[in-house]
Amino acid sequence: MNEASSNLLPAFTPVEHQTLRDNAYAQLRDALMTGQFEPGQHITIRGLASALGVSPTPIREALRRLAAERAIEAEPNRWMRIPVLSVDQLTELRAIRIALEGLAAAHAARRITDVELEDIRHLEAQIVALRPRGERKEMIPLISRLHFAIYRAAAMPDLLRIIESLWLRSAPYSNLLFPGYTRVERGKLRASAIAALERRDSLATREFLEADIGGALDYLIDLAKGDDWPSPVIDSVRS
């Protein structure tokens, strides 16, 4: 290829850097949405870079994106942490999640395919099998995948993206539902929502899923009113 023709090539972003940055963001985002971090947990660029086996640069860029999405709290050159939400913030999230996830569930009941239903049944069976062992770090990702299998079945991609942004902020709190809330509720509302999906009953699907979300958030709101709730003030210790 001569010099003239090479000048016609597009201006590509370096592949390695782009891939590392996007991969770091995708893995951290997935970890947040599946409860692999806990509220108030401190994180550092150095620690995440070591865990993911990359340099600090893609981690720093990924965290900058996540901070813009309010999924983490960050101060330059300092400790970062998973946000601690106030009672008011949890109450607002509860109202929004019920409205939007209920809407997605209702549409999913009208459009869901047999293949999508089978995937949801399989995820639920895995969750039930894990329940006697109380393995929350294994159960929470499966519960997340099950919910989003329902929401994707609604075939409303813009709504799905909004719901994902809400889970970025609220999914770390799933850890606090174990064992207190889950020991009592035991997935009964989720199972009822799946049964309604199988009947293609959009109203019942919506009602059971809204009750599932509302009950979990009510439990968290009650916890947030107690003395053991972490401080909402970010730690200023340097990394």
C-alpha cells in the first residue's frame, strides 16, 4: 500500500486501549449490578487494577464513567466507595423502580416467548437450589439475571437502559436483604410473578413484581432508619 492510499484509512482509536477501557467498565458495571460490591465499600484504583490484571489507566477511565452514572462516589487521588443512600434516596428509588419495572413486567407478559420463559424457569430453579445454603454471592447475580431476562422480554430497549441505571445504584443493597428479608419472603413473590408470566397475565405479573420490589425496598428503608446504617459522608483517607 503506498502512502497516498494509506492516508485514506479512518482515524482508528488504538485497539488495545479501547478494549481494556471498555472491558474494565463492563466488568465493573456488571459487578455493581449483580451485588458484588456492598454499600459503603471502599475501593481503590490500585486494588481494582490488580484484581482485573490491567494498568490503572483503564480503571481510572471506567470509574470516571461510573461516577458520572452515580454508581460510585469518588474524589481525585482519594479513596472511592459504593454510595450509601439515605432514606429519602431509597424511598425515591423505590417509587421509580416500582413504576418502571412494573411497566416492563407487564409488557413482557404480553410478548414473552417460550424460549425466554424457559430461560427464566432455569434461573429460578438455580436460585431455589442455592437457597438452603444461603449463598448470597451466588444467588444475587442469578436474581439479577432473572429480573433482566423478564425486562428484556418486554422488547423496550430505552426502558431497559433506564432500569439498568437504577440497578447500578440499588443492586449493592441486595446484600443487606440476606438473611433477614430473604428468610421470610423466600422468593414467593418472584415465583408468583413467573407463574403469571407463564399465563401471559400482564396485570398479575406487574402486581407481583411490584410487590417484590416494594417489599425489598421497604426492608432496606427500615434498615436505613436505624443506628447501624453507614455514614453518607465519604471517607477522605488517601489511597
